[in-house]
Amino acid sequence: RGAKGGREPIQQKISLTRDQYIRLLDRLSGNERVLQGPRSVVPGPWEESNKGVQQAAFVNRDLAVIVLNKEDGRQRLVEATGPFFPDKYEVVTELRTRIRVLQHETMVVRNAFGKYIIHSGKGVNGSASGHSFFLQPYEEIVVMRWSSFSEPPEGGLQQVSSINVDRIDMRARKTFYQYDVRTNDNVALRIEGAIFWKVLNVTTMLEVTSDPAGDVWYKARSTLTSAVSKVDLETFMASFNTLLTAAFDQADSTFYSARGLEVHSMEVTKYDCTDAETAITLQEIIEETTNRINRLQAQRSDNDVRAAKLAADIILEKERLRLLETQSENEKLAASNEGEAEGMAMSKSAQTFISELNASVPELNQRVELFKMHKQLENQNERTKHLAQGHSTLFMTAEDLNLNMGSVHEL
């Protein structure tokens, strides 16, 4: 019974499942206790629960909890997998998701003492294929403001803005630029192109600058402006890429290394005169240069065609020479064979003729002379036959006729 004879209120029994808990506060003493399931709980006469039955936080590989101890104000990170039940005077203040860093990325975290902690996707030894971590209590991800330079539109101006960067890409970067410069003959130019650079050392970068993209862009502008101001327009147009390469080679490289950066190259993709009259003249020069290059290319093509035709003709003539040489060899061989056959036939004819006269003409010399006379008559008959069959006219002198007739009389 109460002090005035009233009854104490009836306390309801509370049932807790395996993943539930209840926090009870004794109003009389101020003590606190936490009971977790599975069980049945009956609060004491002076106990009460402000939040009633609560669900345990489930911790896994991708989820952790931040727990606050109200006795000393400390916080701790709980990563042990499974349901988490806070102890007395402890409360779960935050659920934290695991942060994953790709191999080419780096993230920067600041702890409660202001110290930077570097999380690289390549790991400590530089050979890992990725990295993951939970933010510890009082830690926060460092978000930097980097300058962003848009690609200049055709005929327009480049836009400069800033972006939030919490993941640093360690791969090569491409930053567009658009600079207004003047040559030493006072020609105003607007040059466009791209700068290729990368972050090498994040720790060094954080110590010197919070905007490496802006530092690279403005330092490149200073280098390019200085290089262009030393040459005239004609020299710039003839060798602007060589000019830029030489300017960057001679530039102070400690500016980039002191910021943990490396600039690979700087390319010019376009340049225009900002003065209208000069721009017209420049356009005419460019058109004439283009036409000259086209004419030279056409002449080279024509020369190549002629050279190819000449080479083919030389090969053809060489093949013809080989054909003629082969035909000549064949004709010589055929003539030789034919001569040998005629010689053999004449030799056999002479032998037969001389041997048949062996009885009637005993002297060998006489038989040979008779054979010679026989062949001469055959030759004369053959020539006469050819003359008679043709339509040509034969003119002979009296001496030739008497000689021939005399030869006949002698026979």
C-alpha cells in the first residue's frame, strides 16, 4: 500500500526477443541498467524506460556503429560483426558505412587533433588493388575545393569554377586552358589547349596547396605568356609546339615537385588573333600555307606515280632484254645445229662424190676440183631459179656474161 493507503500501479511484464534490449532508469537512485533478450523483464517499482524496447544494431562488414559513453563522454567504433547491445550509460549515436577506395584513388581524413591520415587505394606497400576503412570517432573526410576549367566552346570563353574533391584521382589528368598572350611584335593571341599532369605525393600536396589544379593552370599560363612574349608571330606560327616544349623544359620544375605534382606535357590545339584585322591576315596566311602544303602533297603524289611508272618501265625493259638475249641464244643454237647438219650432209655428199670417181679419175686433186665445180654449178642454178621465179630485173655486164659463157664452154 502507498503512504495514503493507495495501491502501487501494476507493472507489465516485458518480453524481449534475441535482438532486442530495454534500458531501465531508476528514478529514485538515478542508476541505469540495460537488459537484453531473449528474456522477460519486470521493471522495479521506481524504474521506467523512456524509449521502451529497442532493436539491437546489426554490425557487418559494411556497417559499424559509433557508441557514446555518457559517463566519460568518450566515443568508440564497434566493428565486431553481429547484433550490438550497448552497456549501461552507452548509446548508439551513429551508424557508419565502410568507405571503399579504388586502386587509383586516395582519400584524406582529419582526426580530432587536426592530423591528416592518408588512405591510398594501393595500400601501404603500393601493390594493393584497393582499400577500405571505417571513419573512427571524431574523424572526418577532408573535402577540398579545386578549381575546374571547362573546355572552351567554339568561339566562346572558358568557364572557371570550383568543385568539391574528397577522392583524389592519382591517374594522369587533363586540364583545358585558354590564355590571352601577346608576341613581341604586339600581336594579341588567344591560345587554347590542354595540360597533362598528375598528383604524385598527396602528403606534400596538402602541406603546400589545397588547389593543385589551379596552381598548375596559373603556373602554365605564366610559362606560356613568358615564352610567347619573346618571339614574333611568324616564329610562333612556325614552331609553337617546339616553343612550348622548350619553355617547359627550362621552367622551374621545383614549383610542381614542391606541391607533389608532375606535369607531363602542354599541348596547343588552337590559336586565334583577338584583333579582327590581324585575324583576317592570319587567316589568309593559314589558307596560303594550307594551299602550299596541298600543292606540295599533290606534287609528291605525282612524283610518286611517275617514279612507280619509271620503275615499272625499267623492269619491263630488263625483261625485254632478257627475252632478246634468250631469243638470240636460241637462234644461235638453232643456226649452229642447222650448220652442223648441212656440214654433215655436205661432207657425206663430198665423200660419196669423190669415192664414186675413184675408178674413173684416179687423181684425188682432180676429183676434188670436179666436186667444187659441181657445187658451183648447183649454186648458179639455184640463183637462176630464184631469179626466174621473181619479178625483178637482172642487169649484167658483158664481162660477166662472157665469163659465165666462157665457163660454160669450158665445161
